[in-house]
Amino acid sequence: MRYGFVILLLMVMGTTLAQAETYATKRLAEDGIHDPENDAIKILQEPGESMIDFPMDRRGQIDWVQSIRSKKVNPRRSLNGGEYDGEIMIETDMDIIMKRTANMPNVRFPHLAHTEWLTCNNCHPKIFIPQAGANPVSMEKILKGQFCGRCHDKVSFSLWTCERCHSVPHEKSGDAYVDPAPSK
Ligand code: HEC
Ligand code: HEC
Ligand code: HEC
């Protein structure tokens, strides 16, 4: 009975891992976004081809932070390609340590990794009041799609790579997570 449960769990985990491996390189016709019946799909480059040597995280998703740092990508500053398009991009290197994390390591929120892609306006003041500790963030709310969950698990990296956010160990937490098999 007990073994049955373990085997079932391993099977479920196996499927999830198998899916994770192919996530980044899923064919356009099978990604659930593009219409496979539409002829125009043939003029688009397959992700598996365009992102073949991009750095990946341990779930097999593209690591966009490493991609921008290693200059694999160089995003435009605005929709039209100019420096200024109604809103200005200001890269800001300011980390906020968020400490209401119970037994998990504290969260380091890096402004830099965000302001390389986003303007201040994308977050302030609608998602976060710009004041350390002023926002009633919790993991439950994040999982329900509020605060960090507005983007993470959607357009940004998965909530299941806990260690990318919970990266600052403290007295009551475990040690920092070390990837047993770093991809790159
Ligand atoms: C991806 C979302 C996001 C973006 C984009 C962003 N911030 Fe923040 N900002 C945060 C979060 C989260 C906090 C911490 C809030 C908390 O602790 O409750 C914060 C805090 C702040 C604080 C308070 C610091 C303190 O010590 O009290 C300031 C000031 C700030 N941000 C300015 C900016 C500026 C200027 C920009 C644009 C250059 C920017 N932020 C872009 C999410 C963002
Ligand atoms: C996108 C960043 C992010 C990821 C990924 C993430 N967390 Fe969190 N987590 C937070 C933030 C932010 C808080 C609230 C910190 C604060 O307000 O001081 C938090 C709070 C928590 C808390 C404190 C209690 C609570 O319910 O709020 C626990 C426990 C927790 N996270 C566990 C996890 C686990 C387990 C994972 C992976 C399955 C995970 N987190 C992934 C950002 C993240
Ligand atoms: C408006 C969208 C948005 C919100 C809200 C947001 N993020 Fe992010 N986050 C991003 C994007 C985009 C990136 C960079 C590209 C990527 O990794 O997907 C990023 C990157 C990060 C990184 C860098 C990871 C690394 O490997 O260096 C951390 C840590 C992070 N976010 C934590 C948080 C936490 C904690 C919150 C909430 C307090 C939060 N983010 C809220 C969009 C967002």
C-alpha cells in the first residue's frame, strides 16, 4: 500500500520532469498558443532552433537573467526601438531583503534583474508600494497570482524554483540551495 503510493508519486514526478525538459523547446504547432492550421506558422523560427544554446534553469526553462547577462539577448529599450517611448527605462541596482519567510531562507528582491526588462511603472505603485516592508506579501497570495505572482509562473520563471527567490539563509532556515547538477 505504502509502496504503491511512492510509485505513484514517482510516476507523477517523472511526468512533470519529462515535461520540464521539453518546455523551452516545444514546437510552435504544439505549444497551445499558435494555430497549427494557419499557414503563417511556417514563417516563424522554431524556439528549439533559435534558443538551442541558451542557459537553462534546473527545470529546463530558459534562464533569462543569465541570457541577458551573457548577451544572448539584447532587448530593445522601447516598443519602437528608441531610447524613450513615453516611459524611460532606468536600470537600478538595489536589493531588498524580504524577511517574512518563516523557515525558508529570506527573499532577495533584486531591482537590477527587473529594471533591465521593466520600467518602475510596471510595479510602482499598482503592484507594490515603493517602501521596504510595506506590502502584505505572502506565499499564498503569490501562488494565487498577486504581487510577485503577477509575473512569476506566467511570463517569468517558475514559482517551483523556490531557491531563486529564497536565496538568503538565516538562523532558522536551512542552508542555501546548491544545484546538484548545474546545466551551465
Ligand atoms: C518587478 C517589480 C518592481 C520594479 C519594476 C521596480 N520595483 Fe521598486 N520595489 C519592488 C519591491 C517588491 C519592493 C519592496 C517592497 C516591500 O518590501 O514590500 C520595492 C521597493 C522600492 C523602494 C523602497 C526602498 C526602501 O528601502 O524602502 C523604492 C524607492 C523603489 N522600489 C524604487 C523603484 C524604482 C525607482 C524603480 C525603477 C527604476 C523600481 N523601484 C522598479 C518592486 C519593483
Ligand atoms: C518569485 C519569488 C518567490 C518564489 C519563486 C518563491 N517564493 Fe516563497 N515568498 C516570496 C516572498 C516575496 C515571500 C514574502 C516575504 C515577505 O513578505 O517578507 C515569501 C514567503 C514564503 C513563506 C513564508 C510564509 C508565507 O506563507 O508567506 C514560505 C514558507 C515560502 N515563501 C515558501 C516557498 C516555497 C516552498 C517556494 C517554492 C515552492 C517558494 N516560497 C517560492 C517569494 C517567492
Ligand atoms: C512585473 C513583473 C514582475 C513582478 C511583479 C516580479 N517579478 Fe521577479 N522577475 C521578473 C522578470 C521579467 C525577471 C527577469 C527575467 C526572468 O527571469 O524571467 C525577474 C527576475 C527575478 C529574479 C532574478 C533571479 C535570478 O536568477 O537572478 C528574482 C530573484 C525575482 N525576479 C524575484 C521576484 C520577487 C521576490 C518578486 C515579488 C516581491 C518579483 N520578482 C516580482 C518579473 C517580475
